[in-house]
Amino acid sequence: MTSELSFIAALRTLPLHPAARNLDDDCAVLEVGSETLVLTHDMMLAGTHFLSEQDPADVAWKLVATNISDLAAKGAEPVGVLLGYQLGDGDARFVEGLREALTHYGAALLGGDTVGGSGPQASGLTAIGRATHRPVPSRGGARAGDRVWLTGAVGAAMVALEALRAGAGDSSAYRRPQAKLAEGLALAPHVTAMMDVSDGLLLDAWRMARASGACLSLDSTAVPLACPEPRREEALRWGDDYELLFTLPAGTAPPVAATCIGEVLEGPSGTLQLDGKHVEAGDNLGFEHH
Amino acid sequence: MTSELSFIAALRTLPLHPAARNLDDDCAVLEVGSETLVLTHDMMLAGTHFLSEQDPADVAWKLVATNISDLAAKGAEPVGVLLGYQLGDGDARFVEGLREALTHYGAALLGGDTVGGSGPQASGLTAIGRATHRPVPSRGGARAGDRVWLTGAVGAAMVALEALRAGAGDSSAYRRPQAKLAEGLALAPHVTAMMDVSDGLLLDAWRMARASGACLSLDSTAVPLACPEPRREEALRWGDDYELLFTLPAGTAPPVAATCIGEVLEGPSGTLQLDGKHVEAGDNLGFEHH
């Protein structure tokens, strides 16, 4: 088995659509006539992306929410989704979770495919959105002098997964993540760069730095926590919170609740600093997909 | 586990996009500004949709070809694809097959998602096409008096799978199905109804009859075979050939090579006749998805 990074490197040698943005982004941005569509696809496997014993309604919710979160980071309003679904136990619950999530985010089912099979249940969702602001925000627009902002807090999903595993406490942040759709739509006209934080704040901030050819300098103590203070270092590296990370020119206030957690420096290009210290990409910044 | 039919019935209770056409069709037809997009998603599981020991390049080819076949039936030219892929053995071969198929069909990679996981390898593909003719052909447009036509022959994939399993003979029709893209584009302005034959000619003809509220009356001896004559009955029920089934008004000649295999009768609505005899939907018409 190849690593995800080397597989994606191989994919880059294929005929790539200009909208693919070199596959670095979570979304493709496709010009269609006078409209701009935003397309994203996420796949989930039982045992890898959720606990096999989880309520299928939660699985469906998360599948929708993670895709809508990608649209949110582009300031795109949902149009519809295509579902790929492997039948299994709890199909009725899956449909219920799908109903709740589609209704919540104002998305509609466009179609898809249903398959039978044994083995860990697999599902995939393609979400299609309509850009509400052009140019569509990318993760590559951060410029020296910009401030770095974050909606919400980190660490909520970390604590919630522990609660789920322990069978005690509030696990909703892990089971039912909230895509910051309204925030993304409000932010799109103002940001210089934006992305959702799915794999950990530090890893995703480093990705923004790399895509922007800049240095993101973060103040770790400025980052709001949804967990006890002693777990700050872990929370900076934990994924699944789906907050929006974005940059604004200095002096610009965001139109939604958010916290300034750092600034953009000229260089070194594609690097991350935490409390003034350079952090290497290999330093366990967050969830790398395996 | 629910059946596919009851799962789809449950999906119909969800918020459905008007483009979803009640989920009966393989594709969603989405109006975007002045353009019409055609969207389809197919999923494949190792051991269910292909032999686990098959060359991953063939798997990638088939994943692309089956989706492009859905676009072909809509007269849509490919724009791009989103790939959901579970890493496994033979990832490099998978990319090679993807390259061959995307190049062959003039499609480009738009993006997607790569995941790790154990268990039978799952992959999914969303294909996006641009309609070249409006109204976009549907499977629901067959009218009494129309003639029923088929491109190519049936039974090729059946014989080819046997060759693959035996390790002797030509297995290419099963491994590398050809989507009838050029034919679909040429036919779209002329047909009253069109669909691809993925699950068996009789089953798909019955679906066209049901969607059209008409009776499709087929002459079994008129159907061209790609297998020995004694296997005609089997070949009419075998899937994976990806020919196009379409209807034309009487007196209209198709612009591509095709064979007239029957006619459309007023009724009974939603029924299929084979050699003048009524065939029940439950009569093992072809591949039902499990």
C-alpha cells in the first residue's frame, strides 16, 4: 500500500482539470456558464473514520457535515449531494441521520449509488455548492501582514471521542460536528485565505502556509480551548472540530465571532511558527491520513 | 441489511433535489445558469463488483467507464471526475488504469478523497458531464409506436468473465468495458428515451417501460449476440455490456450502428413483452443489485 501523499503525487500525473487546483485543495472550483460551482468528495470507512458500533445516524450526519464544511470554507451554499452507500446494519438509522443533516444544511439529495458487500461499511458523499462570492476563497491567499483567525475553539472533538469511548459524558461534538456554513458565507467576501480545520489546527495551518508561500506565526495561548488547559498542546493537533481558519488584512474585523490567533510573516515560505519557534512538518502536527 | 429497493424507497423520503428525478434515473440533470450538467456516482467493492485478484488498472478503467456510460446515455460530454479511493495493493496500477480511461474518454480529474482502511477495497467515482442536447434524454420518454433499438450486442461480458475466471480466452469485454460515448452524443437529439444497459437487457428494458408508462415489446431473436446462439436467453439477462438502449419514432433511422429489437406498445403500462409474451418483473430479468 502506498501512502496517501505518494498516491496523490501519482494522481497529479493524470489529466487534471484546471478546477482541480493541483489537488492540494479540498474542493474543485468549476466555472459553469455564469455560475461557479464548488465540488468536494469525502469517503468514510467503518473502523477508520468512525467507531464500528456508532449509531449510523451519526455516521450519516458526519459524512454530510464534513463535506458541507468544505463548501463552507469556499463560501459556497449547498446545492445537493450524491451518495455512495454500502448497505449494512442500521440502514434506516443512516437515512434518518441523512435527513437531519440535509435538512439542517439546506442540501438535497441528487442521486448516487447503493451497493451490497461484506467487510467494513464504506460510504462516500459528493457535495455540490454554488459559490456566493468570487473569487472563491482558497487556502493559498494568505499574505504577509495578514492576521490569522479561527472560529470557535479546538479540542471539543477530542474530549467528545473520549466520552463516546468511555460511554459517559457529552460525545456530540465528535458524533455531530457542526459545519460553519453561515460563518463561511459571511466571511467569503473578506478573507484573503480560508480553509476548514479537519486534521488539526497546526497541520492545517501549515498547509495554508505552504499553499500561500508564506509563514503562519501562531500564538498558542491565543487559541480558544474546548477542553481543560493542560491539554492545550494535544488540542492544537487534534482534528474533527471543523472550525474555519482564515486570514484577514490587518485592521479588518471579521463579521462573525472569531479569535485572532496569529499573523502572517513574509517567510520562510511555507512554514509554521508556534510561539516564535519554527515547527517542522514532520513534528506530529496533526492527523495525517493513513 | 435492507434491500437496495427498500433503501432507495427510504431515500425518497429525504429532501430531494428536483434534478434527482425521483432517484429512478442513473443521473441527476442539474440546470446551472445557462448550462445543463449531468451528474452520476458509481461505487465498486472488491469481491462484489470485480474479482479481488483483478488487475487494479482494470478496476479503475471499469469505474470510469461505467460512470461515463451513464453520461453517454444522457448525451453528455465528460467534464471531470471526483475519485473516492481506499488505498490498497496495486495503487500504482490503479492510477495507470485511471490515466488510460480518463485519456480515452477525454475526462479530467477534479479532486476527491483518499482513505486508508482494511477490508475489501472500496472506491467511488462521481462523473460530471455537460449536456450537449436539451431536453436531456431520459429513460421515461418511450411512446407507443416508437421502435426500440440497441447499439452493439449482448453477452460479451458474460463470456469474458468466464474467460477471466478460467484464465484462458479474451476477457477484455469484462475487464475493459467500452462506454458508448460517441454514440450517445450522436443519438441524444433524436431519441425519445435512452439508457445504458448495465444490469441486463431485459431488466433495463423493463425499467424503461416502467419509467415511460408504456409496454416495451422485444423480439428476442433480433437482439445481436456476442456469444454462441444457445446462450441467447442468458445473454438477454446478463449485465456489464454497457450498450445503449433507446427508442426512436417509427421511420426514424439512428445516426449510429444499431439494431431494431422491438417496439413500444400503449400498454399495459410499465410492462415488458418478450416474443409477444408478458414477462414479470420478478422473472429473473437480470442483475438486481443486492
